[in-house]
Amino acid sequence: MTRRTWAWILGGIAFFLFVAFLAVVGAGMYLLGSHMRIETVSRQSAEQQFERERARFAGQKPLIEAGGFDEPARIDPSRRPAPGRIDDLHVLAYSAREDKLVRLSIPFWILRLKRQSIINLPAPDDSEFGRLRITVDDLERYGPGLLLDRREPGGTRVLLWLQ
């Protein structure tokens, strides 16, 4: 084959890879946009939304005990595994400083693509000792339910649950 033929072949492959890359990026942006909502709300309105979501798990302690600023996070020792079908990881987060409420729903099949730890909370001294790592397998073993309910002193709050 001549050099010109090879140039056309390599150019075609490069063009195909570029179009495939754009398709993957576009699909990712569409997926994220369709599963995330950000709105500006008052602290009172945000608190009402948190309480409405938290009421669905009345009497249930979160799987992750986040402790205080100087305490490491840990899995609640009283929580027993209860496997069940998990479709989504839901995140509700509020920033009091910006008055922003974020709702995010991540399809669980996306999390299954990553087998390493998906929740990685460092120890207070940022060392490897005491670091809490939770994998998709851990989440599947404990099943649907409340994962984390964290309230910071400044009014920031995060609620995670599996459904």
C-alpha cells in the first residue's frame, strides 16, 4: 500500500475515535444533567426537604457514623446486612453559605462499574490509618436504606440513601 492509503486509513481511525469520544462526553453530560438538580433555597426550605426525605427512614440509623471533626467515620456496628435490590444512590446536599440545594440520583449500575471504594472518608489526621472505605459490594451487602446523615456546624448538610 502507498503512503497516501495509510494516511487515509489513519485519518479515518483518528476521526472515528474523535467522534466516539464526543459521543461518550455528550452521553455523560446528558446523564448527569438528567439526574442532577441544583436550586437556590432558603435554609428553612432546605431543612423541610431534608426532614421529608429523612422521615422515610424513621427509626433507622445511618450506615455511616461520621463522628465529629476529630473522630474517624465508621460503619454503625448495630446495622446488620440486609441484602436487597438497589437501583439508585441518592444525594441531597445543602450549602448554607451559598443557599444551594443539590439533588443527585446516581444509577447503581454506574457505581458497579467501579469495584474499588466509592466512599472514601479520611481519618482526621488524613492518614491511611482509620480511613473508611466502602465498596459497591459493601453497599449491596447492607442493601437499601439510609447511608449518611451529616450536619456541619455552619449549616451545611448531606443526606445519602440507597433505594
